[in-house]
Amino acid sequence: MYRRWWKKLSKGQQLKFAFASYNAGYNRVERAFRQARESDQQAEAWEQVAPFTPPETRNYVLRIQALMKGAK
């Protein structure tokens, strides 16, 4: 999943999108990415795309981020 996002996003964002894709499926997150681009013309950060994804996926990414911060 991580490699699928490498051409579209910065390194800091790739991991968030990879986690979201693992949870919701790559196609669903890709569709959310396109919707965010159509509505805002800037879909370069997870925070811009997250509103277009299911609530479960948004929560999943937040939980993973919290775990990663705790591991540092």
C-alpha cells in the first residue's frame, strides 16, 4: 500500500494513506483522494482527504498515529 502512494504524496503523508488504504481498501481511499482534489484542488495531506473517507478509517488512522507517537 505504501508504494502505491509514493508518486502522489510526500513521505510524511504516504504512511497515513497506506494505513487508510489497508483499512478501507486502496480504491476507496483513491476515490476519496479524487473527491478531495475536485472539491479543493489540493489533496496533498491526509487531513484534506480524511473527510471523504468512512469514519472508521479516519479513527483507524488516528489510532495508529497515536500508537506511533507513543512508541517514539
